[in-house]
Amino acid sequence: MDKITLANVCGGGLEEDFQQKYKEVVNSILPGQKGTISMQVSIQRIAETSTMTKVEYSINSKRPTIKKSSICQIVGNGELLLTEVPEEKEPLKLFKKKEA
């Protein structure tokens, strides 16, 4: 028996899962973006005993979502919605054209 810590709770599973989630979040965020790791530890007293508890944890991560927005104008009685025409972009060229 050993004193319980976050590193040994549930057989060390919380520590292992945290390390994995940390790598996933760090590798998925770009400069200026933010990700999160949430952990919850639940402790329940086992019925009919004064010295035993059940300890569980859950862990999840949230990576950045892509968000975009635009401003639209309502025309008439709300029947028509106008927005700016998107800027035309040059098509992506993967290969240079071979000159004859």
C-alpha cells in the first residue's frame, strides 16, 4: 500500500492518459491557438465499510475548432440576405508547366 497521488491513482492510469492527451493537444494547436485537458476524479465511499473508497477518473481534451464569420445585410422584410462576394484566389499549382 502507498499514499495515493495523481501519479498512482487507478494504477497510474491518470498519469499515462494525461501524458497521451498532452501530446495530442500540443501537436494539434497552431501558434496563438489554445487547447484544453479536463480531468475529473470521483471518490465514492463503498457501502457497508468505513475504510474503503472507490476512485474513478475521466479525462478528455479539446482541440481548437475552426471558426469563421461574415457580416450579412438583411434586405426587405428579411426575405433576402446579402453578403460580400468572396475574394477570388489563384488556384493552387502543384506542378510547373513543361515548356516545349
